[in-house]
Amino acid sequence: MKHLIRLFTACSFLFSLGDLSGQSLSPQDSIERAAIQQVIQASYIDAIYNLGDTTAMRQGFHEGFQLLGLRADQSLRILPIAEWVALVQEKKNQGKYPPSAQSRVSVNFLRIDVVETVASAKIEFLVGGQVRYIDFLALYKFGNDWKIMNKVYYELPK
């Protein structure tokens, strides 16, 4: 567990450094960041948690996507996108969308780094207005479209 905490702390530190070059963002950087925010909001947050829209999920996630999560027993949970899509469809078929106001999911973008066709995003994942997770997402740009490639996350203590 100490190793995980050190790793999380190191990652958080690196994300918090910001742009140390002293240069302002170019218009293209701003456009890319906006496109990344849009795909995260539409294909991840809204599609999975607020709408149950599996078509939007498929548009924003790469077919090779995997969610990686560390369980309490230190085993690794791996969830491929095809399985996640099936879970969302099952939940939608059960009439579990839209969620109640206290279960609605939103996001705060803490940091987005872009280098040409690769990006990372650090976000706060909120449920009912309360921060529950810190997510780290990796993205690649295919043509003109950003695709979410993987996710790791930290669950905040309750």
C-alpha cells in the first residue's frame, strides 16, 4: 500500500507542475484541450453515468481501451471497453437512466497535457457534487478524433 501511495503522490506531483516553460498556450493547444474535454464529458461522463448512451461511448473510447483499478486486496481489476459497454447497456435496459440528482456525475478538469497526438487528463470525478475519485486518462488522437485509451483512478476515502 505504501508503494501505491508513493506512486499516486509522484503522479499527482508531476501533474501539478504545470507548464514550466513559461510559454502561454497556443491557439491550437487550446483547441486540442477543448476537444479532449468534450470527448471526456460526452463519451465518458455523460454516456456512461448520466445517459447510458453506448453509441457515444464507442465514439470516444478506443476499441483497445482498458480500465485498470486496484482492488482493496491489491489485485488488479481490468475492464475492457466491450465489457463496460455491455454493463451500461444492461443498466439502461433495466431503466436505471437517468440517475437521480444525488447520483448525477460531473467532472472538474484539473489538468490536460498534450504533445502532438498524445494526451493525459487528470480529473475530479464527482457524484452528486461530491468528489469521489481522481481519474487519470490517457488519450491518442486518430485523424481528427481524440480517443480514450485507458483509465486508472484513485478512490477517495469516504
